Amino acid sequence: MMDEAAWVATVRRCFLERQADIIRELERLDGARRFSGEDLATPGGGLSRPRVLQDGAAIEKAAVLFTHSIGAALPAAATERNPHLAGQPFQAVALSLIVHPRNPYVPTAHMNLRFFLVAATLPRPLPAHPPAAPAWHFGGGFDLTPHYPFEEDVVHWHRVASDACEAHGGFHAELKRNCDDYFFLKHRGEARGVGGIFFDDWTRGGFNASFAFVDAVGSAFLRGYAPIFERRTAMPWGEREEAFMLLRRGRYAEFNLAIDRGTRYGLQSGRRVESLLASLPPRAQWRYGWRPAPGSPEAELTERFLPPRDWLSPADEP
Amino acid sequence: MMDEAAWVATVRRCFLERQADIIRELERLDGARRFSGEDLATPGGGLSRPRVLQDGAAIEKAAVLFTHSIGAALPAAATERNPHLAGQPFQAVALSLIVHPRNPYVPTAHMNLRFFLVAATLPRPLPAHPPAAPAWHFGGGFDLTPHYPFEEDVVHWHRVASDACEAHGGFHAELKRNCDDYFFLKHRGEARGVGGIFFDDWTRGGFNASFAFVDAVGSAFLRGYAPIFERRTAMPWGEREEAFMLLRRGRYAEFNLAIDRGTRYGLQSGRRVESLLASLPPRAQWRYGWRPAPGSPEAELTERFLPPRDWLSPADEP
């Protein structure tokens, strides 16, 4: 456990620094409001550091939440693939963020980074079938949800994601596909946005390589998002664009409440509700029977941008 | 099957008439807008008759949806308690309605009535354990979700519910408790509203008695809701009341998307998404860390009105 205790401390330090960087940059992009929030000690020496900016000049709501949870006994529901880990002490370190901008031309962005560690490595006596997943893993990723997308923004976003992946092993195509598969509203037959990368149960190359990759993903987020935000935040918009953004945010709420695994698990397991639902849009709308006019920019979103494709290969235009 | 085919026709006629009554009365209450919607034929002779009023003078959105579904083979997922019914032909007739008023002093109201019939009555050979639920049943109920409640309204609502139940067997206390249990946001430790009645797997007294009861519930809805709507719809309100209503609607969306069984089942089973999500509020808000001021009307809702109690016994004041 010596190494593993050091791992938790390393990841915690890294995620806290990343949180501070992102907050600083989002405050710069907003130009008016600051983040606020208190530190909450959690059982066993854990820490919850929620930071939220509401009613900003350019950001309607952003939440950048750090949590380090320490548990005495892993619930059975969390260890379906590894039943021998039930009841073992565990730690989870997570950084999650969402940005709901004011300007409909600026995309909503989301990132999540997490590290999970169960104290036990292998049970004694050894199980007949070795565990299917390791007793530690990383997970996370980031994805972009534009309302009025620009191709150069989408290409830039995926370029940054690809660069981060390719520098650490060359698995961008796989992680992009994971993202397209996960952030999908099956009941609408529609992607949540234009995707990004998504990974779970990540242990490739061992702790050091995995951590370096996750750190790279965390650092890539702002390189991907900030230039898009800056390019679009001064664009004028009107009621039409605002209304469309609110309808799209309704679908975002559908995904988070009805589909997202983390939210669903959290709702059932009694996690702090304000943190769990901090990703929900500040305002959202639903309109019965709404359809975009053929040929409109609103139709272009669903027809040309949401169907998953390889944005980095111009030949893949559908 | 002779009787059962006649049952479906009887229920269908009754629910369609009820839909027309409710639409007429809601249009009268709104005073400006009409409901609209088309009839959609569904496989096997079924009918979907969605009717929606949006952007009314007094009603921001109301949906009154009739559906008669006819299926060739019941999916296994729908028959967990009666596996021998999987694959059997079935019919479902349902009327569901939601009213999201404009005025924060007018409560949101919801009703659902449904009849479910599986063609098979008992399997041959007979199962070792007889089926836990019958091959037909009714379900439904209604509940009220005020933002700024008035005690006389809440008492009236429960009085009408109680009268409907007591005239058909005297089980109001049980059905009120069902409602309090079901419309509860466990993650917030908070009821969705002030309740009403809720029942499922309902076969008491056989088809005729059950149908008469369900018909009485359908007719009670407007006797319960219309007087409350009329008493409150002309009350002046301001930004504060509007903002609070939108936050409460956020919780309504949480319930419908994350908790409601019908919505969850529908999202997974590929039902028509516009109908399935017609109950969602036209506008909703979420605000991180929001708390009502102590002693405010907003605090009174959660402290005095939402904790379930017997509104018809004055002695039960908590």
C-alpha cells in the first residue's frame, strides 16, 4: 500500500492544481465574476472543494468540482465486476467541470477526471477467476456541446484531443468512439454534442503512464476550449439563438438526469445533491413538437455536426 | 376474450371522452389558446391522440395525451412478475395530463389513468406458482405541485380525492400514502408536491368495480383542480415568484427524468419521445446552493406543505 498511498497524494495534488488553473482561466474568460465555494471536510480525511461561478458576464454558470472521497467499505453495487472487492476500503479523487456560457455561439464544455483505488490488491485465498478489472483505475474525458457550431472550432477541439492521446500511446480513435457512444441520447437518436474523448477502467502502461496521460488530458482541456470561447463570445446574438440554446440545454438536462451513469449512481447512493447536480443548466426549455426549419443553422447542427464522424479527416464528410 | 375485448373498447371510449372534457375545461380556464395535435394511427389498430396547449394566457403548457397501444408480443422486461406472459399479445389504454400554469400561485397538476390487458389469462400447463398479478389491471392517480400553496386549496384537493375513493370502497388513506411514497425525490429528501392519490395493479372488485373507480378518479380531477386554478390565476406576481416557480420546475424535471418509472421505461423502450417528454416543464431553472430565506413563503412550502401529512384531519398539523 505504500505506493498506492503515494499515488492518491500525487493525483490529489495534480487535480487540485488543475482545478485552480481552470478557475483562473475561466474567470479571465468571463471578465467579471469570480468563483466561490467552501471547502468541506469529508469522512476519513477526504475533501470536497466545489467551486461555482453563476451569473457571470460571459459565463452563465460554471462548476469546477474537486472531491477526494475516502470510504471504509466499498458498497457491493460498485463492484459488480469484482465482487471480492466489496467491503474493502477505497479512495476516489475526481475533478469535474461544466461551463454553460451566455452566448449561444459559445459551446457548452464538460470535463471529468477521476482516480479510483481499492486498498485490497488480491484476495487471500486467490479467487478461482482472477479479477476482470484492476483494483485501481483512472477514468474521464472531455466533450463539447455547441449550439451553433463552427467547423474550425470542432476540428480544433478534436485536434487538441488527438494530440493529447497520440503523445501518450496513440489511442485517440478508440477514445473518440467511446465518447460518441457514451454521450448519446438513444431516445432521440441524437448525440449530445460533437464529442471529444472518454475512457474508463484505465490502467494502460501502469500507474505512471496512466497518470501522465490523465494529466495531459487535464491540461489539454483549456487549450481546446479557451480559443473557441474567445473567438465566439463577442458575437452578437438575439432571441432566436437564445431560445435554441435553451432547448439544447433541455436535452443536456435529459442526458445528465436520465442517462449519465455518474449522476444516476450518485442519486441512488446519497451523494451531496448540490455537487451531483451542479452540471445542470442554469436555465433550460422544452417545447412540444419543435422542429428546426429545413436548411436553417439549427437544422445544420443536428444534420451535419451531431452525427459522429472523423473531424480530422476531411474525406470523412458524410 | 369476448369480455376483455369489450373492456378495452369501454375504457378507450371513456378515456377519450375524459380527454375531450378536460381539454374543453382547460381551454376555458386559459381563456385564449386552444389545444392542437394530430391523431396518429399506431400498429394493430391503436391510436395516439396527443393534445398540447403552449404559450397560453394562463397556461404556459398543458399536455393531455391519449394512447391506445396494441402489441403482438409483450416484452420480457414488462412482465418480471409474470414471466409466463412474455410474448403474449397485449393492449394498453392510457390518458395522461400535465398542466404547467403561468401564475406561480396556481399549482402544477398531473393525472394519469391507464388500463393494461394481456390476452392470455392463465398459461397451460398451469405454473407451479400462480401469477402474482392479474392479466389485466388499472393504474393511475393525480397529484398537485404548488409553488406557493394555500391550505384551503390543499385541503380541497385531498377532499375531492378522498370523496372519489370513499364512494368506491374506502381506501383513500392507502392511495394517498402510495402517492406520497411515489412522488418523492429521495436525493433531496423532499416530496415533489402535496400529493393526491396513486394506484397500480388495480383489480379490486373485478373489472366493473375497478373501471367505475377509475372513471370516478378521472371525473374528480377537474373538480379538484379547476376551483384552485380559478381562485389563484388572477393573483399578481413578480420576478421573485416567477424565479421560484422555475426552480421548483427544475425539481419536477428531475423527478420525471431521473425517477418516474413510466418515463424511464419509455426512454428505454423507444416510445415516441415527444409524447413521453410532454410532461417536462416549458421552462426550468437550476441554481447552485439556493436556499429559501428562513420564514419566507418559499421556506414555508418545503417546511410546512411538502412533508406528507393528513390534510383532512386538522389535528395532524406537525
